[in-house]
Amino acid sequence: MIRLEKFNRVDYPTLISWVDSPETLMQIAGPTLHFPLTQDQLDQSLRDPNRYPFKVVEVPSQKYIG
């Protein structure tokens, strides 16, 4: 079972650690962000009112899986 939750600043380190290549970043974000992923880029993305970022949480373990 999974749950969607709002993505916010406390989630930055996890996402940044997952993005280990330009190809991975393209798969996650498309051409809007550039490798290496930074907190500044994520801040700018979160300020966009047309974006609705979320994270995927595995309910039993409470771990972020996406």
C-alpha cells in the first residue's frame, strides 16, 4: 500500500541523493531542472503555482519510495 504526500523542503536531501546522473534527473523532472540537482532549483520549482510536487510513501514502512 502506498500514500501520496506533499513534497517539501525537508524532502530535498532524499531526492537529491537519488539523482545520481543527468538521465535520472530527466526521468524525474524532465527538462525543467538541470544536473546536478540543487536546493535552489527545488526552491524555485516549489514556488511555481502550476506545479504540484508529491512524494510516494510506502505505508507499512513509512519510507519514501518515489
